[in-house]
Amino acid sequence: MTAVTPQRVRAVILAECAVALSDFGMQEEDVADDLDLRAYGLIDSLGFLELVTALEDELGIALDLSELPPEHLTVIGPLSVAVAEQAAAQQGTTALRAQSGS
């Protein structure tokens, strides 16, 4: 199982938003961690749901972002860290289950 890092999560987020980034004349490497995807107009509420679904599908995890402050939900850096932390926790649980034979 591949470790999910904030950098990998960020790459998934940016890939999902690639068209919108292009429409705004932005390159992935120019996107700062403090960019708010919603405030900048890159995604709306439906786009956020699509992004969460894409992250879950790509990373093979179920996300619960209820602990992330609302003002950070669509900010690339905090979102990437929160998703990576959840993935690590879930992968740890899965790895423990596999080791115990459950």
C-alpha cells in the first residue's frame, strides 16, 4: 500500500482542478498552499463534493472532514494535510487488520 502524503493529495487536487486552473491562467507549480479553491472561483459547492469523491476514489479511503475548520475546507494546504492524516490513520487500521488476520 502506497503512503498518502500531503504532496500526493495536493497532486490529486490540482489534477482535479486542472481545467479551472488553466482557465485562470494558472500553472500547478504556481499554486500556493494557501490558495482557497472556492474563494478564488476554481470550485463551487458541487465541485467540492466532486473533489472529495475523486480523493476518496483515487486514495481508496473514506473522508470525514468534519474536524477541519470550515474556512480550511477548500484551502489546498490544510485540506491536503487533513486528507493525508486520515489516509494514514485508515491505512494503519487496514494494515493492522491484515496483520491480525481479521
